Amino acid sequence: QVQVVESGGGLVQAGGSLRLSCAASGSIFSINAMYWYRQAPGKQRELVAAITSGGTTDYADSVKGRFTISRDNSKNTVYLQMNSLKFEDTAVYYCNAEVFGSGYWGQGTQVTVSS
């Protein structure tokens, strides 16, 4: 079994910053890609950022230049540094870890940006 736990969400004013963390544990030999998704009320879950085991990154257009994804393979942890936050970034942020071709989800962490 693989467990994925996110942390770091909270309430922040527009223009502020937050750093999310996601730690994977359990029956892990190696983690391939890791992802951050988000889901706002009444909207579908969307991919925010991705990072491969080799460090290649990709971002949704809406967060490019503001968010940075990174990972520490020794800790099976991925981070999402979010700067210049906007009201529309308000959502529950979910981490997904790809292990042996299967994706494992965390429980999500709430990010609320006040305008």
C-alpha cells in the first residue's frame, strides 16, 4: 500500500504565497511522476503541475510563472511553491503519486485566497 499526505494549505491574501508539501510512504521502491491537481467548488479537478522522477516539469497555463513544483526523491516528497496567489487559485489541492503505473491520491489540502 502507498499513502500520500498533503500539508501546507491555508488562508492567504491575494498576492501572497504558500508552500504545499506532499509525502508518499509505504510500499514504494520508486516513484515515477508526481502531480498536483486542484478542484474548486463546482468545477472539475484540473492538473496544476507535474514533475517526473528526473525533474522535468510541466505547468497549467494559469499558473506558469507563479507556481513551482519540485521534489526530494530521498524523502519521496513533492512541493508546490505558490506565489502571487489569486482569488481564482482557491481550491482543494490534491497530490498524486505514480507508483508502478498506478496513481495514489492524498486527501487534499484547502487553499483559500482572499481578495
